[in-house]
Amino acid sequence: MKETFAKISPFQLDPSKLEEAFGLDESSFDKANDTEKESMVEMRKSVSYWADAWRRFKKNHVSMVALFVFIIAALFAFVGPLLVPYDYADQLRNAQKLGPMEYSKQEEVVRSIDDKCSSFYATALRPGSITALEKGEYYFKKGGTVYAFTLEKALENAIVMYAPKGVDDKVIIVRMADIDKEGNFSNYEVLNTTTEYSAEAIKLKLRSSVFPHVFGTDSQGRDSMVRTMFGARVSILIGIIAALIVLIIGSIYGSISGLAGGVVDFVMMRIVELIYSIPEVLVVLILQVVLKDPLQKWFDSSQSAFAQGMSDLGSGVVSIFITFALLYWVTMARIVRGQVLQLKKQEYVTAANALGASNRRIIKRHLLPNCVGQLVITTCLQIPSAIFLESFLSFLGMGVSAPMASLGSLCSDALQTISLFPYRLIFPAVILTIIVLSLNLVGDGLRDSLDPRLKK
Amino acid sequence: MLWYIFKRLLASIGTLLVVLAITFFLMNAVPGSPFLTEKSTPEQIALANAKYGLDKPLIVQFKNYLVTYAKGDLGVSLKMQEGTPVTDILFHQGKFQLSIRLGLIALCVAIVIGIPLGCVAAYNRGTWIDGFLRVLTTIGVAIPTFVLATLLLVTFAVNHNFLPTISGSLDSFKAYVMPIISLSFYYTCYLAKLTRTSMLDAINQDYIRTAKAKGVKTRSIVIKHALRNSLIPVITYIGPVIAGIITGSFVVESTFSIPGLGKYFVQSVLCRDYTVIMATTFILSALVIFMNLVVDIAYKIVDPRITLSSRED
């Protein structure tokens, strides 16, 4: 047996016979040069994990639509306020309780006049006309002088001042009574424009046309659309931050527990079970009340930007984060532990161990990157749950603090006047639902594409 | 089995103690006292503190709570209805019964409607029925309870007067309709989704094929073979459902003006009525923990493959 094997072994043949038998000469056994090496390289581009997942995700039409919807909602929340000339805390007088797409009579006058002329000109300091001007909503510069007036004051004094188009060098005063509905007038007087106005007025923008209150305004004259945009922004931010907190704590806890095993694992999992059975909403509610004063003190005393940002959101939101840090990471920890239990038996973990890698390095470099799919999915599905919790608390009056808004607090505010202004509830509620729905669907899509084994 | 129940019971008591401890120490972590008002003088506060034992060290106070709870006494309200025993407020004024009735009915509705809906969807997989149910349930889990509750309120009570705006103490059938719908909708949808997925899993199993090959009717395959086996993940979820329904009742109770436990708890937290907070937390968490225990045992009965002693993942 050995003999026959030896006979046919090519290494035993002499070179000339080799050529005869297989069509190979001696040079075939030289080392490959670079060009030859290149031809051996796999020509197909290797597909990374993420590219592969993205390819699968793209095939899932529902999730793609959901992702698109979520991006629109996020644009609405984060870019929208830049486009709308109102602020979430601005209380427009005489513009309270407006319906969708409406603007107040006062704004209407501005608008009709806007159509007729290039800009508003006014002065506060002409003796006998308008006195005690607070701040100018409108201003103009002429020959290095700034003139300003508030429309409110002008209305009170029955005077609107402006220059018609093409008459830039003249500033005139018209009485409100002399302006008809179309904004035409015939009776006016020329204004002496020599007095200077305070520097404060310069900061204020000229509002060249009326932007309608697309979602109407609330009882305090705040533009509902801007408030909804800010609310959506706050809700999304809260969701993301809370999910990140859960991700960090849950993944670290879970991987330590899974990797350590034994008694440590046992104890850590009993703690998880204990926390799991705590009715978390009870704790949240109590935390809300308990943390209110200490957090307020911290906001007042600390000068850091972080504290400032947190104080804008209010103590309620900070307590939500704390609650997530305390109670909500358990699901994540369980999932990560389950994954780690499977992964730690893999050869590469053994190899890393044999090479002397520390546990910390094994978790960081080997275990967590390999359960990244699960991490992403769970984090993504955590966001809507955080948004839900926040809106629930805001609804009970314990979420963000006024004048900041969240979708939940907007719904809660709308409740008081629900029979008169149902749209005030409907807009934020629909946006809340859309955000949660799209995130849920994106999460489902992620699960199918990142971890095809879980596909159902 | 008995040993398992005993062990779980012990663990439940431990959890309850932890919840109570967290609540108690959180409550007391805030400086000040429930008796602090603008008018009260330090002497009055001290007097009131002494009267209700709030001047004692925290540990002693906590021990006193546990001792009185063990005796079945829930203490006396400090603020909301000063001097009234909490048991009177919760049980004799019907708050507890009201919430429990509401919660149990909502739970039953969620189970009785949700699980069959999931079966119907799985049974008609790929048809328009399945598609419709999928859209419905997906939207259902994305609508917050309070939005649904208010929309119902506006549509049926304010604009059309079909149903009463204030459900009060639920003394007529009409009063139940909206609170129950809003409380159970989310969970109905969730259970339907869950049942559908696990039914689909079960339908692909070999024993279903065998049953089909034997010529068993489709209906009885679904009910006898598929449903039974697909109920397990559904049952695990019932525990969280119960907790959620109790939580959801906070919103529903305040929307429909039902003087129940949830609303009362929120009020007591807001005005720092220590004894009421503790008592309500005690009752609610005991309820949730107990229901979790029941669910775990039911789990065992439905699926004998699961060994109760090790609940490893």
C-alpha cells in the first residue's frame, strides 16, 4: 500500500517525467510573483456585516417606509423650528386660541399692509403720538437711524405707520380707522423721522409676511406647530438618551454576568429578577416627586452647560433618565447575557483568553461587537418605550416643565379644552403615534435584517 | 411543585420588601415634612410629626410600617383625608374594588379578544384578514392609552352623547365601555400580535403536519394542537400585561373621572401623604408580584416541559 502511494506521489518523480505526466515544468514550483498573487485574490468585493444588513433592510418595504417617515418626523422636529418664525415660549398677544391655518386680526392687518408696501416704518418718539414704547417688533434703518414700534402699541393708539411702495424717502402715519379692509387708505400725514430709537429694537427681526399658525395657537397665544415641533424634538431626544443609558448599563451588566458565570452570574441574575418584578411606574412617580427639589437646587447652583440643558428640560425628565438607569436596563442585560453565554464558548474567545487578554478586553473586543445586532435592535425598540413613558408622565403632569413642551404635555394641555379645540390634541397625538409606530416598524425591520435567525 | 411555589413566595416577599424599602427611603430622602405648609409653625410641624411617629429614626419608622402591615393595618392618612385609616379609604370607599374590577375586566377583554384575533390572523395568513389585523394591531401598540382614551371621550361622550363623560364609580354598563376599551386596546393588540407569531411558529412544526396527514380538521388542528403550544410565550407576557393594566389605569381613571386606586396614588404622591403612598405601593406591588407568581405557575401547568426550579434562559 505504502509503495503504490510512493510511486504516484509527484514529489518522487524526477522533473522530466513530471513534465511528461502533468504538463508541468520545474518553474511551476517557483514562488508566485506579485501579478500571479493578485490573480488569486478573491475578485468579488467582500460584503461587510452592515452592508449585508442594509441590503436586507432595503428589501423590507414596510421598514423602509417607516424609516422614511421617521426621518421626516425627525426633520419636522429638528429643522422645522428653524423655518417657522415663532418660538415655543413666545406668547403672542391677541393671537390666542386660533384655529389651524389662522392668524389673528392683528396679524391680518400686518399681512394686508405687507401686501401693499415694502416695509413698516415707525418711530416711538414723536411727541404726542406713541409714547412708552416697550420694544419694537418692527424697525427700519434710515440714514443710520433705527425706528421701531410695536404693533400692539400702534393699535392701542390707533396708528399704524408705514411707507407705501416706491415712497421710500417719506415716512407717513395713517390712522387705523382710515385703513380699509384691503389695506388701502387715502388720509395720511408725513412723519418727521429724525429721532433715534433705543438699541434694543435693532435686535428684532422685520417680519415681512404673516406665517399662518398651521396648527393654531394655544390659550396663551403660543404657536401650536412650533410647540409640537419642540415637543417632538424633546420626545425623540428623551427616547434616544434613555435608550443609550439602557444600552450602556444593560450591555455592561449583561456581559459581565454572562462571562463571569457561576456565583457572580447567579447573584447578578437574581438582582435582575428582583428589579424586573418591581412595578416601575410606581417608582417613577415617586422619583419624580422626590428628585424635584434636589435637582432644582443642582440646576440653580451649577453653571455647566449640561446642567443648563437639563434644567431646560426640567427635573421631571431627569428623573425619567434616572429611572431608566435604575430599572429599565434589565431586559437589555438579560438579552446580552443570553448572547454572551453562547459566544463565550466560541474558539476566538478561548484563543483571546489563551493569549492572555483581560476580561475587559474580551468583553470590549470580542463579545459586545459580536452581539451588536441584538444591541441595536433592543436599543431601537427601547426608544418608543421611553417616549411612551415620558408622554405618560407628562400626561399626569410630571414630565417636562413649562414652557418647554413634550408631545405628552401638549396632549395633556389640550385635554382641558378638548371639547372646544379637539385639534390641539389631535396634532401632537398623531405625531406621537407616528413616531412610535415608525420606530417600532424600523426596529422590526432591523431585527429581521441584523439577525435573520430571529425572522418570524 | 409545592417546594417551588414556596420558594417563589419567599422571593416575592423579598421583592415586596425591596419595593417598600425603596419607596420609603426615597420618600424620606426629601427634606421637609408632609405637614409643611405656608401657615404652619415649626412647633405645629413637630407636634404633627410626633403624633404620627415621623420624629423617630427612619429605620424604626420603616420597621413600624412593616409591623403594622403584617397586622393587616395600613396606617392612617396624614394629609389627604387626615386621620382616616387608609384601609377605610381604599377598601370601604371602594377605590380598590373599583380599580380591580376595571383591571380584571380589561385583562379578560384583552385575553378573550386578543388571543382569538391572533389565531384568526395566523389561520388566514397572507389574506386580507391577516393584513387588516396586522395594520390594526401595529397601530394599536403605537397609540398611547391617554390619546385613545381622550379620543373616545371626545367622540362618544362630548360630541355625540352616546356614553357618559364621567364614568364615576362604574354603576352602569355604559360607564364601563370607554374605560375598558382604552385600558385593554393596547394589550389586546399586543396579545394578538404575539399569538399570531407564536401560532405561525407552531403551525410549521412536524406534529401539525402529522395531524394534517391523519386527516384532522383544520379547526381542531388550530385549537387543539397549534394554540396550546403557542400559548406559552403568550402566558409569559400576561404578567407584564397585568402590571401595565394597573399602570394604565392611572391615566384611564383620571381621564374618565373614576375615583380608583390609580388616581388616588398619583394624588398621594403629589401631596406627599407618606402613609397613603406606602400603603398604595404596598397593595399595587403586592398585586403585580402575586400575579407574576400566578403566571409563572400557570406557565408550568401549560407546558410540562418547563422545569420550574431553573428558570434559566
